Amino acid sequence: MDKSGGRMVMDEIRSFEKAHLFDLGHPLLNRIADSFVKAAGVGALQAVSREAYFTVVEGFDSNNVGPPSEITGNKKHRFPNLRGESSKSLDALVKNTGKESLQWGLAAGLYSGITYGMKEVRGGAHDWRNSAVAGALTGAAMAMTTSERTSHEQVVQSALTGAAISTAANLLSSVF
């Protein structure tokens, strides 16, 4: 492939990366919706994989390392939770997956919307300051929505953690 063909492929990849899933009429809305949907998918995958892991771990007998023996006849259902044989059924899995998807999506949409707004307010500047403010506000908002009894200290700690992670990600993105 010649150099112009390679450039065309790279241009297509870049345009695909910048393309939004939705066209809601405003770049801010497009960005929030796109971030929400992508992060909600990641949240769902994380919730399902965590539940699958715990189901497999609980399926093994504590006296026996490994699956039940076929010879002794001590068969045990390996995935009892998915058959509704316990309080954690498929309904609980769906409910937890939906809840986690919503939380991840809201966090990503909020963060994305704040960074976009900060960039617009600051005349197009996108630096670590935007990331720190967006991370802090998102962290504080998530702390207030995850529990009924959230203390002031938990909100401040989550805001500081969100700001630190977001700022570090912004600074490291320019390194790699």
C-alpha cells in the first residue's frame, strides 16, 4: 500500500473515532449521549462478568478443589443462581446489571458534559484544569447517589479521588 492509501485509512479511523452514535442536534448532547451509551455497555459487561465469577466460585465445593466428581454421584448444579434456585436469580442479575450500567453511564455522561462545557467556557482550552474540575464534580455527584447515608467526608474524598484520577489520565494521555 502506498503512503496516500495509508493516510486514507488513518483518516477513516480518526473520523470513525470522532463519530457519535447519536445526532441530537447539539455537540454537547451528542457527546453526553455517546459517553453514556459507551460507559453503560462497559458497566453492564463489568457487572455480568463479576456475577459470573462469583457464580463459578460458589459452584465449587469447599471440600473439593474442582467440580464435583462424576464417580461418587455427588453431582451439584454448577450454576444454581441462574436457575432461580437461590435468592440470587437471573432477575437479580438483570437488576444489578441495569443499575451498574446506569451508574457508569451517568458518571461518563456527567464527566463528558462538564469537560465539554469547561472547554467552551474557557475559549477552547482543554487541559488538566478541565479534567480536575470535571473529575471532582463527577466524583462528588457519584458519592451522593450511591448511598442513602453519605457523609460529608465521603463526598469530599470522592471528589478528590475523581479529580486526581481524571487529572492523571489527562496528563498521561499526552505522554503516550
